[in-house]
Amino acid sequence: GAVVSQHPSRVICKSGTSVKIECRSLDFQATTMFWYRQFPKQSLMLMATSNEGSKATYEQGVEKDKFLINHASLTLSTLTVTSAHPEDSSFYICSARDLERNEQFFGPGTRLTVL
Amino acid sequence: DAKTTQPPSMDCAEGRAANLPCNHSTISGNEYVYWYRQIHSQGPQYIIHGLKNNETNEMASLIITEDRKSSTLILPHATLRDTAVYYCIVRVAVILGNTGKLIFGQGTTLQVKP
């Protein structure tokens, strides 16, 4: 299957700082990427849909000013958690859609811990 | 997108077939059935998808009922590495111009036992 990478895989930060997570499609171009969040023992929750060259579409209840998404190229989308707080601690997962194969592939996830 | 219903958990003996059911009684004619799985602390992994015909690949088989209101994912010879949460998702085809987002339910936790 296609490869989607995330960086970093794990990050610990102090409350009030901002954290940037990168999502890259390594062997295909992705016009659309998706960002999910997963709390322990829960399912994945879609946060936003990111389209290359345009503004992201956020799901209801997700603060766009807190979770900044940039999709500047066909292989890279970034999620910035601004002014992170302990309740933002979670597993953040991105996915990228390969139009050629009409499939969606997921990254390995980023574990964020806010102290 | 149509909602799905899956049993919260199932056990399977190693080497035996694992049959994971999914109900999607409100599925529309243009919605596909997708299966993903998530091994602990990893990103979801695509398994298989289908519209109305049964499908098979190197990982699994997907059996969709004639009325399309339910489906079964079959892992023919389960191994310990198949222990994971399995998600059944219905979604309109991306080619119809929608966002193609996948909405995850609670899934089925499959425990493969020695």
C-alpha cells in the first residue's frame, strides 16, 4: 500500500506552547488530506478535511483557530495545535487520499502529551 | 453517510477463520462498504472494500448480502497479529465529487487467542 508518514511520532510539550505535526504522502500526490484525533479507548474522530491550496474544512465543534491546518503542497499537510493544554493530549492521525488508486491511506499517528 | 453497527468485541482461535459482521441497513445505492483495522497505537490499515459483489484480496474476503444491508469480513486463517480493532465504514464513492471522508464508529475489537 501507499506510504503516509507523520512527524514527529511522539511529542511532549509544556502547556501554552504550540506544536506542529507534519503529514506527508511519500509515493503519491494527495489533493485531500484528513486529520483525526483519538483519545484512549475511543474511536477516531475526524477533525478537518484539508485540500491543497485552499482552506481546510473543519468538523462541527473543532476550533479552527486552535487547530491550524496548512496544505501547501500535494504531498504535505501540517496541523498546528496552538496554545496547547493538557486536554489536547491525544493521538493525532492524518490520512491522505490517492485519487489514482481511489484509496485513503493513514499515517502512523503522533502522540501528543501536554504537561 | 450511512451508519454501521458492529459487535463491540469478538474472540477467535488462532488458525481459524474470523468472521466479523457489520450491519448497514440504511446504506444508499452509491455507498461502498470499507473495512479498516487499527492495531494498538498505530494508524488504521485498509483491508478491503466493495459495492455489491463479494470481494477477496490477500488479506481478507468481504461478503455483502444481496440487499446490501449487512456484510461480513472474513479473515480466513487468523493469526495473533490480526488482533486489532476492525472498523466497518460506508462511504459514497469519491468520484461523485464528495469529500470522501471516512467516519469511524466504535468498531469490533477482535482478540485472536492461541
